[in-house]
Amino acid sequence: MDAEELAVEPLLAARRLLGATLWSGPVGMRIVEVEAYGGDPAGPWHDPAAHSGRGRTPRNAVMFGPPGVLYVYFSYGMHTCVNVTTGPDGIASAVLIRAGEIIAGQDEARARRPAARTDAALAKGPGNVGSALGISLSDYGIHLFDPKSPIRLELGPEITDPTAISAGPRVGVSLAADRPWRLWLTDSPAVSAYRRSPRAPHPA
């Protein structure tokens, strides 16, 4: 039933994922920053910035599947980025996990992220999320709500305080750059910095 809570439009699913805990073996991370992404023109949430924005491919196929599945991809040839599929089965959408606070397994996370100067920096930024949790491309397609999965997602209580969540434009995308689909926990020190893509047109 937890996965069904993510079978909603991308922005609602992104809000639901804030405060959730993502477990990879003994390392647990509280999700504090996310970005929502929609799908192809045939779906209800066309998003030209999404990997699924032009339709299904072998790389993005899992985005069209049921909610609560791990979508992993390699970014800039060096970072493993972690996403959770959302929306009803057959309609593409996903949420990128941009940052988190390591709440368990800190020693293992530090060993994977020796360059991090503080605990707040261990999983600050999407590439660091994958590194701190030890997630690789081989984890693509894992069902996150299966109790037998090596990587699991536990939803927390819904956040109802409107001041607890902030919103703004997505980071580094050149298309639909001003869509306010990046959400973060307002008071978390682990939230990453905003960087606008130089290829994005200037806002009106």
C-alpha cells in the first residue's frame, strides 16, 4: 500500500517523499531534497526536461512502470543518480532524490565519501546520495517497498506544516527550467545549492 501513495501526480509524490527514509543495507538516509519529473507528451504530465520526455527507451523504461521502483542512471560519466518512480502504472514520472541526512550507518557512508567535511555534506547533492548509499547501476529496477529488497524506502508521516517545505526551480535543466518542482525541507543543512543551467533561457 505504501507504493500506492506515490501513484499520484509528480509534485504530490515529491512532497510525500520528503522526510521518508531510504535504506541501502545498514545505511539509512532521511530524504530532505527532491525534484519531480513528468513524462512523455502522451501522458498527463508532459515534461521536456524528463528522461521520459520524448517517450519510452530502454534506459527510461522503468519510469513507465509502477510506482516505488528504483530508477538509477549515470550522470556526467561519474555520478550515480537515484530516483523513485511515481504515478500510476503505465504513466511516466519519477522523483530525483537530490539530498539527504544520513541517520544510520554513518561510518560506512563516511568511508564512501571521504571528501565530505561534515556529516551534513555526506549526501548533499544527487551524485553524493548515490555514493553515500553505495547504489550502483546494477540496482536499477529494484522494488523499494519489497521487504526483501537490499534497498528499501520507508515513508514517514505526511508533512502538513506549510512552512516546513520550500519550493523552487529545478537544478541544471535547460528545458522547463523555471517549473517549481524542486522541493526541500526548509531547515535542513543537507540541502544542496541551487545552480541554474547556463543553457536555460532567462525567466520572463
